[in-house]
Amino acid sequence: MTQEEKRAATEPRVEFDDSGRSTGIERTEDANNGGRTTPFDPNRIEVQPRNTTISLLLQRLRRGALDLAPDFQRQAGIWSETNQSRLIESILLRIALPTIYAAENEDESWAVIDGVQRLTAITRFVDPTAIDAEPLRLSHMEYLAEYDGCTFEDLPGRLQTRILETELVILLIRRGTPEEAKFNIFARINTSGLPLSRQELRHALIPGQARDLLAELAVSDDFLEATAHSVSPDRMAGREMCLRFLAFTLTPPYQYVTQNFDDFLRAAMHRINKLPEQELDNLRTAFRYAMIASELVFGPHAFRKQFRDRARRFPVNKALFEVQAVTLSGLSPDEIVTLGHQQDAVSSKFKELMDDPAFYDSISSGTGSAATVAYRFQSLKDLFQEVLDA
């Protein structure tokens, strides 16, 4: 193999957003991420088609029984005013809209997984106060140009009624269906051209304070500075990184025994949803400490692969993020300062660690297996201890 071929072989793949731009995150493979080691009991899976009117859906939304999760939408995919207006025009022309997919929560509320943009556009036009949005004023209509510039209130009464009585088809996964099955089913849905990321699915299907905490941490100055502002908010990659840190903070790596990393992250979100405010504050403090420590110890190469013969900076690696941040969060301030003063030594030893095939694999493929998790955490812990003991 030539030097160029070797260089290409170690070139990290990156994740992309809807528009084809790099998210700044290296694409890795988690063992059994979203897969199952045992089959589902088909008798416990219930998917039910529902026909309901726009008026009834808006009533659900006003009561808090319909979760549109507005920040779940990818920034690059938000519909333009023209696209939203054309949707309203389709309704006025009695053109059937695509099926909407939703999951029923334990309180019988519905979490919309596919169709958020359609329902958001409809709500913006009919009742924008329900989602605290600016009213939609129709524009660039193709067949009903006479209504350009109109709001819902400007339409003739018969057209208002036509919109409110329009029936939409909802494919609803009932609340008795196992959560793992819900994720498996929605992972197969691809009505908009690009499957949802695992974190987008977690965000949509697991409402609660975990959702808010992850959103807060992913836009915090500490996270942005530690990652050199290189992580795109699209596809919720940053939120998944924050979730990985919180998950291994709540469940230490040596207690990680599952072979399904997706199950582990979902369980962490459910656990965070039940924490009192003081424990949430403790997590915020630990996260901030870890971000500051990572930047101090690894500098601009924090959470990125380093090689002795490569000078350029690599994209952020999610497995490195969790192992560096969690391990550093367990060290004392004095130890962090010492490692910061020995940054060159840390970098040199880390480049040597990257030459270890087992460690490289543990942050590149099968990153969610218990064996690889244990190996990467122990390896980095040993590296820090060697520097501290020197």
C-alpha cells in the first residue's frame, strides 16, 4: 500500500446535513445501534390509521395533546413561505396530503414524527398563536393567485370551512407498542428523502426535561468553544454528543454492559427526565467542567483523532468526545492543571495511542459494544495517569 493509499485509508468519513454540508462530526458505527438481538413480539405492536380533521388536530395542539417539537426540524429543511403557501393552496384545491406519522404517548398525547412541517405550516396559517409563530400570509399561489397576500381571516367563510374540515390521515403507533419497536418502525420511514437521525428520533419520541437540557448544553459557550464552533446544529449531532456525556456520567463506563448503544442512550434520557433540579444542576456543572478541561488539555485537537504524520485537524469524533470529556470530568482541578501544563506530552502519547489498532477500532466501529467502551475508557485513563506520574 502506498503512502497516499494509507493516508486515504485513515481519512475519516463525516456526517452530512440535508443540503450536503459537513456537520463537523465524524461518522462512526455503534454496535447494534438501533438493531435488536431479540425479535419483537408482533402481538404487542399496534399501528392504527386515524382520519381526523384539521380543526380537531388544532384542538389537540391547543390542549397540549399534540407535540410538534418545533426545534426537531433540521435548519436546512425548513419550508419557505412559498412552500407553506402552496400547501395551503393544495388544501383549498382538495388535493390529498401525504400521510402523517405519529406516536401515542402514555398520556394519550401524540408526538409527530413525520409531517411536522406540514402541520406547522397549517397552524401558522389557521391559528399562529397556538405555536407562538408569525401569521402566514399566502404568497406565490399557482392556481389561486387572487388570494395572494391573504391571511386565514381574509379568506371567504366557505374556504375557511373547507380548510378546517379537511381530513388528514394519521398513522398512529399506539402507546402499548414497545418503545424499541417504535424506534425501529420510525427508522424505516423516509417520506422526505433522508431518514431521521437517531437523536432526532429520540428527541421526538422522548419528551421531557432531557430534551430541554440537551438543547441547552449543545448551544452553550463551553461546548461551542471546546469543539471550536465546528459542530453543525443540523441533525442534532451536538445534542447526541452531550447525551453521550450525560449517559456515561450517570452510568459509569465500568457499569456499561449492554450491547445496544441506542437502548443505553434512550434509557439515559428517561432517567434525566426524572431527575430533580439539583441533580440537573450537578450535570450542568460536570459538563461545563469537562468542556473547560478538554480545551485546556487537548487544545484545538479536543475530541479529534491525531496522527504523528498528519498536521491537519480532524472532524470531531463522538466516541472521543465521550471518553475524553467523561474521563477528564473525574479528575481533580490540580490534575487538570498538570495535564494542561503537559499538553505536549499528552498529545504525543495520544498520537501513540492512535497507532493501537484496538483503540482506533474502539472509536471508529462497533463503538457501542461493552468491550470497546471498556477498552477506550481504560486506555485514556492509563494515558492520563502516565503523564501525571511522570
